[in-house]
Amino acid sequence: MSEFNLNTTAKNTWCPGCGNFAIMNAFKTVLQSLSDEGIPIDNVVLVSGIGCHAKIVDYINVNSFYSLHGRVVPPAEAIKIARPGLKVIGFSGDGDSYGEGIEHLIFAAKRNIDITMIIHNNRVYGLTTGQYTPTSPLGFRGRSTPAGTKEAPINPLELMLSSGATFLARGTSHGIELLKKIFKEAILHKGFSLVDVLQVCVTYYNMYEYYDKRVYELSGHDPQDYNQALAKIKEWDYNQDARIPLGVFYRSQRPSFEENFLLKRPDAPEINSKIQNYLQQAI
Amino acid sequence: MKDFSVLIAGKAGFGIDKAGSIIASILNQLGLRIYIYRDYPSLIRGGHTFSIIRASEKRISAHKDKVDFVLALDQETVILHKQRLNKKGKLIYDSSAVKSEGLGIGISNIIKEENASEIMRNTCIIGSFCKIAGINWEILDKVFRKNIDRELDSNLKIARRGFDAAQQEGNIEAIRRAPMPLITGNEAIGLGLVNAGLKAYIAYPMTPSSGILHFMASNAENFGLKVVHPESEISVMLMSLGFAYAGEKCVVGTSGGGFCLMTEGLSFSGMAELPAVIVLGQRPGPSTGLPTYTSQTELKFALSAGQGEFTRFIVAPADPEDAYFWAGTALNLAWKYRIPSIILSDKTMAEGIYNFDTGSADKPGEENPASWQAGLVKKANSYEHDPAGITTEDPDITKKMQDMRLAKEKSLAKELEGCSCVKVYGNKNSKNALLCWGSNKGVCVEAAEKLNLRAVHASVIWPLPVKQLKKSLKGAGRIISVENNATAQFAGLCNCAGIKISKNILKYDGRPFSVEELERLVKKEIK
């Protein structure tokens, strides 16, 4: 087993105790173990959006595409279509992919394109200093909603299931061993995979205690059963008090989008004769 | 000189477009040079749509208001277009559906007798037109066999009935020379891109650029292209940057409204130095505007779209040959300098049908991109970043990186000095010059030749080819700028560069200038 230096020159600016550390550390371990199993680190591309989560690409010395807010998915899809041999992993926030870029997530799931999305779901905007997100509970008091939000949160896993995602899982930033396991499974899954990580923002929405009291790991659950998966996904709606299941909810197989683009461009002389041919047909 | 026009019109759904291109193919076979102007509303059935097919001894790329044949399948065509007929012009109409003077053919009756479908009325009127104009049946037969793949026999039968029901009136002689391909501006853009090494095309449908998407999709296998139609123009643009990151030459196409959504990605291209090429087909705005009509209103938008300051290349091709060369060149320059390129087309050029002279079209060649290299950590970043791609807020690195990105504009401008960015036509010594850009070349050159003036056409918009413009306009005391917008956008750019525009001729009703219209307007200005 060869060890990589995955560090960069960038100075880490996450708050002490930030849930992002657990995600990064779990992911680095997974990278190492993937490499041991024959997936070279050179073939990995990380894509991130804008927000605290996104800094992860500055901190890991791997190919990366530091995108715009809400725009993790489209470049990740394009990189996969352009070079299907690459492992493309998107890191995104809840404001980032469940808010501004939610349409991209829905379409990527619909296409079942073979990319993995890891969502740092802290249920608050951190980098813009504390506003509500699409998964904040009803009544959340943020800086843009001082009297509390008037809209209930979405359940992103339910939305992803109905959109056609073929791998869905949940973890928390207080459970690094589980994160390692489900990240690896998600990355090795052929098709669109998404891991919703209940990542805690210690500064603006510290939910460590809340989650610790409610989470449990799924057992005896059949992830290939759609109805079971739906029932487990609906057990907690990101709003009302309930037990919060963790682990792999759903796993299925269907053709993935990038397989439709395996054409090779002919060489220049052949292209030229094809162009002449096209023009001849137009006479 | 041989120069005449045929107008065919009817409701959308009558197959007017197809009929127009068949007539054009027939005239093309006679060695005539062709240009088709297509006018249609934004709907699927009903409304009024027409095509003017102009045929001439010499190359043309503009339409005339006056026509020599009107082919009328409904009453509205007679009402709207009868006044376009020249003195000796012929109005050919379906006498079993339309009341008019002229040459009536009982087309609907023929269709009934033959138990054929309603849409074949256009086939029938083409038959009658050929007989009346004195075009041999063999030519019609040849063109039908090549262009019609559904119910060919039945179409030929109906056309023959139309042919036999008419009396010959004219005699269009063939010119002994090879016919040239007939293509749209959109196809020419597509072919130029393919020639320059295109690997992927991504677009969300929007008139007038959808034609490129359709061209790419239907030829994807032939040219080895990856063609994607994603959920929005936002996704289109970001996907294009993903392709660029992965080392694959990629182009996107849209119109003004879609380009609005692409601007965040455009700016990202500037920051991350990821090559991008956008075909921006102009149509009248603001907002949804007139979706199926023409304008040149996005010049300033293309110039300043996207937050921040970064180098960009903007080119506005005149016609298919120009589009073939400049579309490929725009792709190559984007990759060479790692900048965004914008190809400004408009509905007139994009959807107009022109002869394409393979011989005279310059070939752009192929700039080979640095493709994906394993073993190197490649980091693209939308934040300000150091040369390794790591985010920075350091003032020195910020300035250094910004200077480096902006320095590209100088090198680009210098390289473009070696290209024909601006061309002169007509009387090159005339003190009166018509200045135009984009699709207005054809109509301006024709007007200038007729009135013995100089015509100067710019294909490259940015970096503004100041030296070439000044050289082309040397000695012109009176410069008349011709544009399809209300605020003289290109003239404004020239004025800033010290090229004084004396007068603007502006048209912004969604329609392109006709030859007669521009002549009339120019005459007033030169007295």
C-alpha cells in the first residue's frame, strides 16, 4: 500500500469543530483505499460549489473543479461524458445543490449519470453568516428570517428517489466510520449516487446533541426494495421530531447516461471528406 | 442580367419551407445562384409564412421586395403579396381555393381527384410553376427524387398534374456551370466547427440557433460528436466548461435570452481560463421579443456580458463562407488563448439559405487542445487563484493573475492583424462608404455596387480591428453605418475608436433590409 500526500499549500479556514473535517478525513481514507483497489488517484476529479463545503477541493491534492454556487452537477456530468474513465465526485452544500442548483440534481438523477454527490447538509448558510436553507426546519430563525421561516423543508432523499437516483444514503459528521463505508459504496456504485451528510455547523446551527439523540443505523433493511427505501426515507422529514435513520436507503441498477457517448471522432482527413460529402448532398 | 424572385406563401403547416427549398434546388440545378429569405411567425400551425427564393447570375445574399412569381395556396397570400409583383410578374394560385386574377390552377380539385393529402398542394403548385416558368420536367423529377423521401411516387404524380394543367409563359435558360451546395448559415457554422476539431455540442433549443443543435444531433454519428441537450442554458454553459476542463473542444449555441443565463459561466471561463465558444444568434428583444425575426442588438451585450474584466473574442460572420472560416477560427482562438469566443449570428444569417462555395471558403485548420494528462493534478477555480489553482486573496497574486489574463487581449489583437477581419467591396475609391457588420454584408455590397459606393464589412468585432477599419475607410469623407438595431451599437464602438460615423441607417422592425429598401435609404443620404 502506497501512501499519498493528499495535502496542499492551502491554509484550512474551517471553524474548529466543523463537521466538514469528518467528511474530508473520511473521504481521504476512501481515496487511499480506492487506490489500493486499483482506482488510481489520477483518475479522480472532485467538483465543488461555493460555500464552506467547497473549500474541500483546495485542501485535497487531487484534480478538481471549483465551480459556482449551485453548479456542481453540470460540470461533473460533462467531465464524466467527456472522459467516462474518470471517477467524478461532487461535493456540494444544501444551499448549493438543494437550493440554487436543485434542477441539476433532479436531472442528473433522472439521467442516472455515473457520478457521486456528497452533500454537506448543515441546514444553514454558513459562509454568508447564518440564513435558512431548503432543509432548515419550519420556523428556523436566521438572519433573513428573524421571525422564523414560514416554509417547511424539503426531504432531499425523497426527491432524489422519485427523480430516479439509483443509490441513496445518509450519514452524519459524528459518524466517520459509517461515512467511510457509505462514501466508498457510493463511489463504486455504477450510476447516480447521493450521500446526504448531516454535517454540523458549530457556529450557526450546532445540532450535534440533537442528532446524537435521534440517529440510528439501518439494519435488516433491503435497499433494493423501493417501498422499504421510501418508507425509511420518510421516517424523518427534516422537520418534525423523529428517529433519524442512517446508512444506505436505496440501491438499484439501470443504464447510465454517459454510456450513450462512446463515439470516437474520426481523424482530420476523414472529417474533411465527410464535410465534402455533406456539401455534395446539399447540391 | 438574369435576376428574379419567387415568393411562396401560406399557413404554417402547409409545408412552405420545404416547398421553398425544393424550388431553390430546382433553380440551383439551372446554374443560377440562390438566396432564400424565410419569414415565419412563432407558432406551429396557422399564421402566415412565406419564403422568397431569389435566383441570379451572380452570387447574392439578400432578398428583394419585388418578385416575379407569387405562388398562392391561400387567399391571404394574394392579399398580402400581390403588390410585390413586378409588372410582368405571374401570380400562380389554387383556383379551387383562392379568388384572384392571374394563372389559376385547380389544385385542390387535383388533390381530391388523386385522393392525395392536403399538404401535397405545394407539390402541385411547384409543378405548375415549373411549366409556367419554362423549366424542364426532368429537372423537377431529379430534384424530387433527391429531396423527397416520403411518398415520392405520389408527389411526382401530383406535381405532374400541376405541370400539365399549366401553360408555359416564360423560358428560364440554364447557365452552363456546376450548381453549388445550398446551406443555411447555421449549417455553415456547424461545418466550420466540425472542421476545427469539435468534439461536443451542447444547447438548449432557442431560435435562431436551434438549427445548429439539430444539425449536430442528426450528424453526431457521422462526425463523432457528443451532443447534449440539458435542462437549461445555465447547465449548458457549465457543462461546456466541464468539457473544456476534460480537454474536449466544445461549443454551445443560444439566443439573447439563453445567453443571459450563460453569463455566470462566461465569466467563470474568463477567470478559470477554460476555453468556451458561444454561438449567440440574435433576434429582436428586449426579453422574448420577436422570436422568429432578426436583429443585431446583442453586440454591446456580448462585449460586456459577465462580471469582472477578462479577454474575449467576438466575431460576426456575414454569410456561410465567412461563418465556416470564423466559427472554426473562433474555436481555435478560444483554445489557443484559453478564453471565451462569441460567434454573433442573427436570424437572417442563421436561417437564411445561401449557396456555399467550397473553393472560396477559407479553412480555419485545427488547433489541438492539450488533452487530459494523467499524473498532473489539474485544478480549475472560479475564485481568484494562484498558478496551481489554489484559492487566494493575496493582493500581489490577484494583480499578477489579472494582468496575465488581460494581457491575452494584446496578443490576440496582434494575431488578428494577420487575418482579414475587415473587407472592402464596391468602388474602393468612393468618398461615400457604407459600413456594416454581420449579415448586412450582402445587402450593403449590392447597394454599394449599384450606387458606385464603397462598402466596408467587419467580421471581427472584438478586439476591434481599428487598424484594418481605418485602412479600409481611408479617404471616405462620408461614412454611413448600416445596422439592424435602434441605437447604432457598432457605430458607437467605431466612434470611440476615432472613426467618425456621419450617418446611421437603422432598421429594427425584425426584418432584414431588402436590396431596394437600402438603396432608397442610401440614395437619400448621398444626394
